[in-house]
Amino acid sequence: MKRPVLAANWKMNNGPTAAKKFMDAFLATYGRRDDRTVIVFAPSVSVSIVAASIGNRSDVIAGVQNIYWAEKGAFTGETSAAMARDAGARVTLVGHSERRHVFGETDEQCAKKCAAAARGGLSFMLCIGETIEQREAGETERLVKRQLREGLTQTENLISVDFSIAYEPVWAIGTGLTASAADASAIHTVIRSELRDMIGTRANEIPILYGGSVNSTNAASLLRAPEIDGLLVGGASVEASSWLSIAQT
Ligand code: PGA
């Protein structure tokens, strides 16, 4: 039986005051569950409030949406893995499509961030996925394999590092268009087999999440697909009531 990962990506929403309200409302209703893991990827300014609300519950984890690869120094505006960890984050997103497409992040930069996360004691969730043009040109498989391989090239001892993958087709993010469970499963199978090629049977333990316009209506059918180990949810995760119904799917 898989233990699904349900991950909320608040994006640029929920500063400390709203984050506290969200966590109070969510945790008041969401009782401890050992059959799934919930992650809340908060903006860095809200990570410590999220972590403090979670306290010592191990079924809910605080995450950060982005880190920089250097350990410290003159990088105004950036947050290192160690700083995020100190604030209470246990995991970071890397290579979210908005980081790639709005901020121009490259595979090489993603690779540095994954490596920095692992060095700094953070798990990472590497996000990969094709644009609509790439899908229509039949490039999806080649593209996700490249993003996967290149994103992981700089992480030492990959075989023993704690990480996960989120497959998020760019055309499905924030658009209301969701990949069907069958379409997503086909790409998850490609990702799993590429991972096996890289790290052998350890690949079977790496959660592969789907993301892109997930909501409380489509979450259950996506999660039922055996190849889909969890969901990464943006818009529908920003309000506690909507997130609660997805986390309880
Ligand atoms: P969405 O975003 O659920 O709003 O489509 C998903 C994501 O960007 O992680």
C-alpha cells in the first residue's frame, strides 16, 4: 500500500498572519494520520510559523518553495538550505515551472539547488514537466527525462538521498486543465523507469507526485492511479477548507 504525499504549494500567498490562521484552522480538523504525509510549501517568511504550528507532529511537514545553492554570503534576497532548515523546513521545492519560466531557472541551476538541499539537510522535490508546445511536438518524454537527469546530476550519493519528483505539465498549472489519470500515469512510468536506470531498485521508494489544476473534485481519481504517489496542489491549497478536503481525499 502506498502512503501518498499530499503537498500544498501556496506560491506567493499566505504571509505569516494568514499562514497562522490557515494552520490553526487546518490542524484543528486534520487529526493525525499515519496513512499519508502532508507537506505545506510556504513562502520563506512563513516557514517558521508553519513549523511552529505543526509542532512535533510527524505526519505534517513544513516545506519552503525555493532555496539558493550557496551556503551564505552576499546574495541579497536569497535563502540557503541551512537557513530554511533553521526556520523549520524539512523539504524544498526545486525547479517549479514558475521558477523555470518566470525567473529563468535552468536545469543546471536546479541541479545546484538539489545538491545544496541534500548537503544542507533538506529533502527536495524536483519539479519537471512539459509546455503545451513541447507536448504537441511530441517532446514530452525526452524533455522530462532530460529535466530529471540534469536536475539530479550534481547531488552526491543520490542513492541514499531523501527526495521526490513532481510531474507538473506546465499547460495544466493554474489553467483548470488537468492531465487525465491515464496520461499522467504514462509519464510517471517513464520517470520511474529513468530513475531505475539511475539508482536501481531504490527508485521504487521515490514518490512521484502529479501536479496541475488538482482540486477536491479530481484529487481522488488521480490518487487512485497506482503510478501516482501523491499530489502537488497550488491554487486549491491556499484556503484551509479547500486544502482540508484534498488532504483528506
Ligand atoms: P495549480 O498549481 O494547482 O494551481 O495548477 C500547481 C503547482 O503549481 O504546483
